[in-house]
Amino acid sequence: MENQYKCIDCFSGAGGLCLGLIKAGFDVLYSFDIDPNSIASINANPQYFKGHRTEVQDIKNINPLGLLQSLDLQPRELDLLAGGPPCQGFSIQRIGQDYDERNHLVDEYISMIIAILPKMFILENVPGIEGKRGHNILHGALKNVEKSGYFIHEKILDAQDYDVPQRRRRVIIVGERCDHSHPLFQYPSPQKHKITVRETIAQLPEPPADGSEHPNISLHRRDRLSAKNIERLQYLKPGQGRDFLPPELLADCHKISSQKIGHRNVYGRMPWDDVAPTITARFDSFTRGMFGHPQQNRSISLREGALLQTFPEDFIFCGNKVEVARQIGNAVPVNMAKALGLQIIKCLEKWNS
């Protein structure tokens, strides 16, 4: 049966948000992203994306009304426009640089919303969008959307509350066109049970010692680590980071207390019986966070990172190691997207009742 509700997926990345919305019941008509590897990844998984139209495209070059026409739609007919404009410019990890041209992709996305006038839209981003760099850009744009006739909902959600084995806070803005007198949308309720790292990756066999890919599991290989980093891992228990290392195993820049300089979770092991830390675009590097395997003396593999983002175990990613890690780390976790999509469909069902 064809899904009733139609969606366009913007800034798709490798398709985490898109796949979650499909699992919730949306018919995604079109996905675009400026990164060719991300679009190749979506196209490499037709069993999940069912052959909807994809395109390597910059939002600045998209004519919203022309796009609608190509999909046999008119303004106000689309059920959902979904997307997360690239968030690196708003990240708290960016220090000493206030301007980033990617920040203005929020304005481009808002302009697309105003042109297409979907019944609902999603705008996903890092909490830093509400900080110094992003607040004025975001709320100036949202005022224009409100003037176009939308109720605006804004909330920070944590992925661990929605069947994702990972601590990952994101601003989720949902717009709801004012076709009725009061808002109908409600955010998904947090789940009480937390899925752990153990439940997610413990079933995977250890990857080959020689650094080659596991013969039966794609992207499951160990990264090459220095003797010093292996020694650090050997010293740590699951869930421990740099604060637990003796002085002789600390890098010079980490010999100042983490209370003063932060970065307490670098050179760390993930816990077994808790959720993982946020999977970032550089989770493939042991030095970038608590990305050590809970038990084995290695960093987690690309496949393990994808599972912690709730991608299917057989999901294919295209590109080299760094490109694949970036696609995985930048994705909206699939299960979180599904939970959000189910709530949007409930809203649309009330709309039509």
C-alpha cells in the first residue's frame, strides 16, 4: 500500500532522517544533498529507500516551485518538508570563529518552506544554533515563517530517549501550518528503557587483527593505533576517559585538569551498560572522544558507529573511511527520526479528521 503522506528530504546526508520517516510511514518523493557520496549511499540501499528520486544538488540552485511541479505538486499540497541545514557552523566545538557561510543555509531552507508552504516542516540542528552564532539567524528566519502562517514548536530532544543507544541532544523545530485554530502537534514522549552499547554491538565478532575488513561484515575493521594509544586503552575500564589515565600516559595538552580545559572524554572507552557518547563526524579517531571499544583494545569500527546511529546492519555507505565516518556522524539517528515521524503523522491524521 502506498504511503499517504508525501515528504521532501533536504540536506539528506546518507539518509538517516529520510529512513526514519519512511519507517514511520512517509512516502519520500525526493532527497538532495550537496555531497555526492551521501547521495550514492542512499542510492546503494534501494531495499530501504524504494527508488525515490535523489539528486546531488546545492539548495541555492533549487527552484522550489519548479521542484514541486516536477513532483506533480502545487504549493500547500506537500505534507512534510524535512531537513537539517549543515550544523558545523553552530557547533560549540568551533572556537574563535563567529562567521560561517553554512549558517545562512538556514535562511535558504526557510525560503524553501515559504515557497512550498508544506502542511508541516522539520528543522533539525545542534543546540548551539541557539547560541551566539545562531540565535539571531534562526529566530529572524522563524519570524518570517510565522508571518507566512505557521505555528512553531521548538524543543531539544535527546536521542537516547527514543530507542537510540547514544547520548545526542538536538534542537528539533516543527512547523505546523495554521489551517486550524490551535496547534495539533506534540513531541514524542521519552522512552523509559535505554538501549545500551552492549545490546547494540556486543554481538559483533572482533575484527581481524591485521586491520583488514571482517569477511562477513562490511566496514567492520580496526583502526591502526599507536603503541601509546594501545597502552592507554589497556589501562582504561569501560566508561573511563582521560581523567583515569596516569600522568605518564597523558598527552602534554591534557596534563591540565579537565575541569579547566574540558575534553574529559578523549582517550576513553565506551561503557557497556549505558548509552554511547555522541557519535561525531570523527568518531573513527580514538583521540577525538570516548570512542574506544568497551572491551577490546581498539576504537570502534565504522559499522559499530552506524549501529549506534541505528542504521541497519547491512546498510551500505559510499566513500573512503573519513567520508563514511562523516556521513554516519552527521546523520539523524534513524530511530529518533522514526519517533518524530510517527508524531507528525498523528498530527496530520488529526488534521484530516
